[in-house]
Amino acid sequence: MRIKSAIDRRAILKGAGIGAAAIAFPTVLVPRKTRAAVQLTVRDPGGPYEKAFTEGLYKPFNEKYKGQCEVVGVAGKHEPTSQIKAMVDTKTYTWDAALISQAAHDLLVADKYLDVLELKGTAYDEIKPEYKTPTFAGNDIYAAVIGYRTDKVKKPPKSWADLWNVKDFPGRRSLRKYPFDTIEEALMADGVPKDKVYPCDFDRAFKSLDKIKKDVALWWDQGAQSSQMIKTNEVDIIAGYNARLQAAIDEGAPVALEWNQNIAGVEGWVILKGTPRADWCRKFIALAMEAKSQAGWAPYLAYGPSNTNAFKFISPERAKVSGSFPEHASKALLIDNTFWGKEKDKAIDMFNAWMLKG
């Protein structure tokens, strides 16, 4: 069970009906209570992360620094760049550190909203170079995959082209209501090889999306929605993140995943520039990089550990559903964060306009 202050914190946000989108207005929140000298608040995506990070990160940190510092996790909206900018600009730190995608990090660091980590000499050194920067500590490897209900889908889809093929692979579909991942899926569905996806041809992608649009029963924009929709039989086939869909499987839903052409990215910890608790953020992130810490959240969250030494402490069965499992990694398209850093705003405008079309 999560520490009481963390439960109260999430309950305040949920009960007030303000959600993660309103985090930029921290004055509406009830002051937090803690017995520790310092309270550290970190943003995580909620859902399965809550249990996972409580067991693997928050409890171990709070035990190690009992009486000195208590870390509390707060669920935040996906790609929370605007919230982080608002906090730094106003110097009102509802969060001190945050788990975000590398693409979100690239946008924030370019505008100087993040602090330097200064973690050399810790387990940060064990993380692969492609998963870290001086302001980003990769924590977990996620993947967009195809999920489908085994009780409804008699012929499982094996590619994005199959998901687009309504005639031969019938069923209610769902896609993400956002250009990230969806653009790549549309291009591969149209026959673009993995090594030719970037730079993305937006015109070709939207022509491909035109072919499937009328057959998309539901669009999702929060990871928890994707898990809920496949679990409650609202859709039969879905493009979603592996850990979210695995959560439905872990809860007993008749769901299977297809890893071919999975789209892989990394989430990592950042420190909001100017927070007075930056040194405690560094201690927390150093602990989060440790192999045993990442192995501690693996039973509850199927994203892959960035510290591959964690596999020494993860059961073989659980390792096989991990986003960084070697077999899955060999089939992955790695997200080009440099491309999205330059094209994100344009892509969002184009995607939103496309969604409004009949």
C-alpha cells in the first residue's frame, strides 16, 4: 500500500476534479503533511506506475532517508511540458522532479527549464549512453505495440498493415489521439520500412490515416484509457503502450500483444530548474538508476529497465514482457527524438486539423 501522504495527494487531485492538466495552478491544492524535514514531490504517469514506483522507488528512498526526506509521487498528464514550464516560470514547484519522455526532455532542455543532474559516480554510470544526457536519466523503455482480445480476434494482426486491414482482420479499433507513434504506425502500415520512417512524410502518413479513420471506434489520449478499453471489451484491437496493455493482461483480460514493428522510446527523470530541493532530487534519481530499484518495479510495470543489470533480479517470465527484452528490442523502431523535437508543433497542428475533418 502506498504511503499515506501519497494517497492523500492523489486523492486531492482526483477528488477536486482538476486532474493533471490543472497542476500549473498549485494554489488550489491542500498543503501536504509529512514527518520528514523535507518533502520531495515527483511526477509519474499514474496507473500501473503508482504501485510500481511505490514499491521499487518511493518506499526504498523513504526508508533510506527516514526523517530527512520523504518522496511523494503525483500523477501527471502525458507530455507535461506546459506544466513544467509554468512551474519554473512562476517558481512554484508543485513537482521537483518528473518522469518524462526523451522527446519532452529535449523540448524543455532547449528552453533551459531543466537542471543538470550531476550524477557521475552513481548507478547513472551503468545506463547506456543513448538513454541519458547531462539533464536526463533514462529510467524505463516503453513500446507502442498492437494489443488484441484473443476471445474476439480469430486472426491475430502481425503488423501495422494488418491493423489497417479491416477486411481480413475485422474488429473494433482504437488509436492514440496524438501524432507521436500514430504517424509512425500509419507510415509502416503504408509499407514504409522501419529504416525509412524518419524523417516522417506527413502527407503520406495522413493519407494512410484517411484509410483507417472511419474504422477507428475510439481514440485514446491517456495511457489508462487504452488499458481500460481493451479490458472492458470496448475495442478488439488497439495501438497502445505495452505496459498499459500488459496491466490488462495481469488483471485477467484475454489480451495478447504483437511486438513486430514495436515503436520504442525511453522515459527518464529530470529536475525542474530552480527547485530548492534539487540536491534531494539527485539523491532520488541516483537510487532510481540502481539495478535493484528497477527490478523492484518490474513486477508491476512491464516497461523495460534502462539499467540492464536489473535483469539479474527479474524473473525470466517477467523479463519476456519487458520493453527492453532483447527479442523485442530487435524488432523495434527507435523513436527519433531529434526529428520530433523539431516537428512536434507542426505535427500536432496538422493532426488536430485532420481530426476535425469529416
